[in-house]
Amino acid sequence: MSSVGKNVDAHCTKCGLLLAHIVLYELNGAIARVKCKTCGAEHKYQGPKPRMTKSEILSVRTRQARTKAAPAGKPSETEDRQRWIAKRRELTENDAVIPYHVADGYKKEETIAHPSFGVGFVEKIVGEQRMYVLFEDGLKYIVMNLDPS
């Protein structure tokens, strides 16, 4: 029985997603060409990719973590996180944690509380309006001393 004119899920080469397509034609009983119902692109049929097992996903993630190297001169994400954890442990109740605001100025070694990134430690001041702050999810280059007007 022919599938021509029927709906089929396929990987759209233009959208880059698994979407509904219409079968345009078949070759030797196999779907050959489809049309995306979302973007209208016509392309060779690429069926849905089989789901990966948990062990396959973990294997890919492990490989990615091993091959992910930090650029020269920049600590890796895990090194940043370890430094943040160590600094966070040293923080006591009596230490000042300053709420972050773009209009305020900060100094090296101060501890700030950013509304999105959480607790951070000012590592380096760059000029009058920029600073590097170490947050739990890494080193961020953020602004300070901005005129609110």
C-alpha cells in the first residue's frame, strides 16, 4: 500500500527538527521524498532517528567531557566551580555580601549577590565599568558603575 500523500514524521533538513511531513513519492516501496508541513521545504526522506539508551547518552556525555578542553590561559569550568566552592565554604555569616546593582561600584575580593547568578566573588576589576566575578556556574564578565539614566 502506497504512503504517497500521507503524513509521516521525518527529520526536516531546513528546520532541523522532527516534524510532520507529507510523502511526495516512493522508490521501490520506500519513502523517497517528503514535504515539511511546517516550512514547506521539499527534501529527501530522513526518518526519525532511533532513541538513544541511557547508557549511550552517558557514553556520549563522558566522551564530550573528556574532549572538552579549556582555552589557553582560561581555567576549565570544573576548576572555576572548585574555586567557587572553596570560596563559598570560607564565607561566614559575618562576611558582607553586597546586593549587585549595575549602578554600584565594587572592589576586588568583595562578595556580591547577583539576582540571576547568585553569590559571586569579584576577581578582577577592568577599567571603571567592568569586572570579572566568579559565580557557581563560572566566571562572568559583568558591568558596574553604569549611569542609570
